[in-house]
Amino acid sequence: MISKKIESKYSQEELVEEFFATHRLKKNTLLSYEGALRRYLAFLKNKGIVNPNERDLNNYRDELEESVASASLQKYVILIRRFYIWCDEMEYYPNIARHLKGATISPTFQREALDVDQVKRLLRKAERLSTKSLKHFRDYVIVRLIITTGLRTVEVSRANVEDLTKVNGTNVLYIQGKGRDDKAEYVKLPDSIKALIDDYLVKRNSNSEALFLSHSNANQDERITPRAVTIAVKTLLSLIGLDDKKYTAHSLRHTCATLALKNGSSIQEVQALLRHKSINTTTIYLHNINRESNNTEFIVDSILPKVKK
């Protein structure tokens, strides 16, 4: 690849600052974008690159690919493409990201869901451990909550005590969903889940506004982070033998959707529960369930002449 030398009167830092100054972004989106572009700026600084070209950008992409998941890499690439399209449109800097390749994301969507037996084993393990410490009890409550309501790890982290209320006599938890700044949506809490949450709140004996807290020595009584939720669930999954990388905290969200569809919930009801913007996303679950129960291959095999041994 032959990359032309680029001269610009603006530094990349100045361009990034101007990019954010001219874009009205939601708070959470802004924080995410800032983190991604700051990482890019740090790469340029470490390499002593003042005016990056296509080769530099591809080297950055290759470095990212070694350190982040494919889904995260895709987000970084999309943002950098957007950034340099804007630079080119404003005539600040040429679009050097025009040929930047994205990530190949493997289709592991439905394979991550747990079956009923695995769910029962997970809950039994979490319940047995829950008597050992407050941290273990918190993890048990979180696991049951995610499996029942399909919450994301970030939604568990953002939940506050005041988000617990009633709607038409039903216990609910208001949540701040993905890419949202407010808490306009909620999930319903069965009595068993509400009782567990109440028990946890009594046991933790804290005035913190956060619903779930860290109980490690380093971050005692601070709001639990999405990463901490991920680690807690991953640890429990490993303890029952599900230590494959395809089993994560997000698997419990998939499990919620799968169990709901298999037991009579409509595709529209599951879409509302998981708060998918497009029903096409929810349909992926239904497609995999239908494929699981489709035994066409065996029907065809029963028609064919038997194989002689």
C-alpha cells in the first residue's frame, strides 16, 4: 500500500475536539465516543505520528484486533470512519478511513443460551454459595434477576433503589436502557424476585442510591460495574462446567428470551421485554427455536432405503 504524505494545519487532537463540539450527542454516547477516539489519539502519540495516513490507520486497526473483541473492534472502526468522513466534509483533513476494514463477527447469537437443565444447575450453585457471603448473595439475586427479566449488565449496574416501585399494583424496576439517558421503561418483578432484592437491601445495610453494590475490599459500597456483573456470572457459569467463552452474562439474557418463546410468549411480547428496536432482532431467537424442533432431515432419512451394514 502506498500512502501519500499528508500536511495539515490542524492537529488530530484539535480535530477531535472540534468533532465533539459540533455534534450533539447523548451523554452515554459521548462518553463512549470520547473513550474510543482518545484511545486512537494515544496510539498516534505513542507512535510519534502527527499527520496519519491510511497505512497508519490500518496499523492501528491491526493493533486493536489483537486486544479487543470483534464487536468492539467494529464499533471503533465505525466511529473512526465517521470521524474522517466529517473531517473530509469540513475540508479539515482527507478521509483516510475510506478503505478501513471492519471486523468479522461470528454468528454465536443463539448458541449462547442455556437450556433448562443448565439454568437449574446454575441457580442451585448460586443459591448454595449465597449463604457464604453478602457478595455471593448479591450474585445469586443478580443471576435470578437477569434470567427472569433479560436485563443487560449495564442495566443492572445503572439500577437504583428508587427505581423499584409499583405499576397498577405490580412490582416493577425502571431501567435505563442501552443508548438512553432516561428511565422510561421497566421490567416486572415476580414476587420471588422482589423478595430476594428486598432481602439483599436489608442484608447490605447501606444508604447508597445504587441497587447493587460492590462488596470487595477495594471498592466497598460503590455501585457495581457492568464488568463486575460479567465476572460474577462468568465465575458461576464456570463452576457448573460452562467455561466456554460463548457462555457469558449476556447468555442469561438470551436464555430469558428463549425460555419465554418456548413456553408460550409471543414474539412481540419478547421484543417488548428485551426492548429490541427492531422485531427482526427478536426473530433470530424464534428462528433458532424453530430450527431446533425441525426434524426434516430425519423424515427424509426415514423415506430412503436403509444403509446396509
